[in-house]
Amino acid sequence: MKTLIIVIHPNLNDSVVNKRWVNEVEKHPDLYTVHYLHQTYIDGVIDVEKEQKLIEQHDSIILQFPLYWFNCPPLLKKWLDDVFTYGWAYGSNSGYKLKDRKIGLAVSAGIKEEDFTRDGRYHHTLQEILLPFEVTMKYVGANYLPFYSLYGAEFEVSEEELERSAKGYIDYLQSF
């Protein structure tokens, strides 16, 4: 089965990092299904059944997004709240459609990597900031994968860093 890559970026055309990652992924349509959440749900109304069926057609899922105020874009939070329903994603006697699916994150962080350390500007690592995703995936029985990231996106990432990151993203995706 292909890997489902859910891209959550409200301004993908203006993006540097996420747009480049998507361009690299789209070179491999036999391996990856790219699903653009903002373009699909301009009005913010999620078709839950459609999203659940799409997930069920894939063994692995990557949520790709830029970090917003040390969190995910609001549409991703809404998507999680709407799609990960009781009786489908979890429940006492039913659900668990996400059980054993591999789910990971691909995150572009505008802040420099050294700021995401205990001694850095914000005193927390990116792994700590993304902890709610890990706990959510464990709660629904999914296999949470290590995240992929590029730091410093708002500080003019060099063309060389961007290319290396795009190739690294494919390596990351192929590692599971």
C-alpha cells in the first residue's frame, strides 16, 4: 500500500520548505498519495467518512505541516477532532481502525534548531512540543514514527539545505 501524506499548509504556494517537500514526493506517485487538506476543505468542513476511507486505504500516514505558535495549523487540529471518532479510531468494544498503522509527522519549524533545546531560547525540544501527537497516536493504537523536520525555515534556508532536506524527506519516508 502507498503512504498517505496529508499536507496541511494554508499558503502552500508561498511556502519554501513544504512546497519543496511536496514537489519531491510527487515524483513518486506509485509510492505516495498526497492529500492537500486546505485545498480540499476551503470552508473548513471536513468530510469525515471520506477522510476515514482514505486513511483505511493506506498503511502509513504522514502529517506534513509548518509549526504554528508551537503547535499545528488549526485545520489539522480540527481534522484530528473530526476524523478520529469514537467507534472508528478508538472505543471500548469497537474502533481501532488506526491500530498498527504507522503515523508520523513532517514538520517545518521556522525557528533555528538551537532555540529548540533545554538551554535554548524556548527551553523545550521540538520532540517535547510534538508530544501531544505521540500520545494521541498511542491512544488510538497507531505506531508513532519519529518525526522529520527542517529547522530555521523563516531564516532563509539555503538552496543546498532545502535540496538536502527534500532528499532526506524521501529517505525518511522510505525508511518505514
